[in-house]
Amino acid sequence: MPTLGLDLVEEILELKRTRNAVILAHNYQVKEIQDLADFVGDSLGLSYQAARTDADVIAFCGVHFMAETAKIVNPTKNVVLPDLEAGCSLSESCPADKLAAYLEANRDKHYYVVAYINCSAGVKALSDVICTSGNAVKIVQRVPADRHILFVPDQNLGAWVMEKTGRKMELWKGNCYVHVEFTRSAIERIKTEWPDAPVVAHPECTYAVRLLADEVCSTEKMITYCKESPAEAFIIVTESGMLHRLRREIPGKTFIPGPTDQCACADCRFMKMNTLEKLHAALLNLEPEIVIPEPIRARAEQPIRRMLEWSA
């Protein structure tokens, strides 16, 4: 087994070439993976890349639902995830069987199901359209006005979309364990240290934290906001991996991690399960491979394609 360092990176790049693979990395991945990935981005950006790629193999460095999304839109390609146990607390808060039971028990409401992309293939298959934090407002605005919306699984993102659109929705009571660790008191404390630094928060944060933010947006839009703002320092309230991309792409500015009440960082234990060693093994062995039963995959593809069309 190669050792961590330049040799390992070179071996990964050689495997990528011989396998005709593309490496996709979410903004929350460790810096070593971000630095060698072909594309680094948020869920929406990576969804576009997955849909467009002509690679034979997609090495998705993120969490399970993200790799599933890539497989859904690329059924004939080999999609590998460095660590198959890289799950998501938000996705797990909305199991497909519970959503199906809820929809059956409320058939009279004829819900239009808007599912945040942070959900399983089974939940996507039960949905009418998918959204990401970057396009959720636009997607909800496209839903027919006469339909009752059920927004799953993130209640914080859903509440923020309601604030932005004025559209009433029923919200599934799920959340991201990382983003709910940010508290009003913790952000107020860091603001006293950096009074001139705008607070930039992800919409998965709680209402109390969003109220303190100068900007609430997806991770991808954080890049644009921080580039265009005249401010020299920013308090970034999202998962810690985002700090590396911001510092790499905007080197002349300062980025302060939004603290929680427990620490000065916010690591997603699932995102950090992927490593260079595991990526190397995945490309070498072409596993762990993402496999989705075809009936579920085909049904889940429809709301994803609708999202991509509505976001264009």
C-alpha cells in the first residue's frame, strides 16, 4: 500500500488516467482530496458535472446520497465512493419507507414533494422535483400554485425557502447535525472579535443563526459573495471543509470558521471519512460501487432531470 504523500497522489492520478475516471469532490472534503479533484463544488454543481461527464468511472468524494445521485443520472457508468459508510444525518432523518407511509396516509392532500438533494435514492423516487440549497428558491417558485408542497427532509432549509418565496409548505422535521450545532450565542461571541466581518451562513442553519447572518446562501454562492464583497474578512458558518476552498480561491482575504458552543470548527464526520488512501483503493478495485435497483433509479431520475431543467 502506498504511503500518504506525493507518490500516493501520483498513483491516484495514474489510476484516474488508466480507468478514464473523473474525480468529483464536495466542498466539505479534506483539502488533499479537493486539491487533486477534477471538479470541486456544491451538490448542484456536482450534479451538473455528473450528468455531463464522458468518463467511464466516477469517483465521487462526498457522502452516499451524492454518489447515488451521480449513479442515477449515469446508469451505465461505474460510480465508486471511497467509503461506503459515508452517510448523512439529514438523509437518514427521512427514510423512504416512512415518507411513503406518510404520503399514503395523506393521499387526500395530493402533495407535490420537493426533496432537498440530501436524501436517498428511495426518497428521490417518491419526489416530484429535487432541489439544492443553491436553487431551492427557484425550484419552489416553479411548483404549480394550486399544489400543497411537502418539503423534505431539511426543515431549516425549507423554512428559509418559505421566508424567501412566501410559499407555504409543510416541512419534514429533519436537519443536518453539523449545521444545527451553530448557535446564536456562539456566533455573537465571534462577532465581538471580528465586528467588521460579515457573517455568511448556510441555509441549513437554524433561524436564530440565519437572523445574525449578512448573507445566507449555498456553499457555491459563498465563493461569489466573498469575492465580490469589499470586506477583507468573513465569518463562515458551514462545514469546515469550505474554508479550504475559500482560502485557495480567494487568497487575499481572511476566513474565520464559525464556532459552535463546543469548538472553533464544524467537521462532518461522514464527509471526513473519505481519504486519499480510500480514493486510491476505490480507483484500483473499482469498488465500493454504488448499485441502485433499476425501478428506483429510473423513477429517481425524473425529479433530478426536472431540477436540472428548471435550474437552467
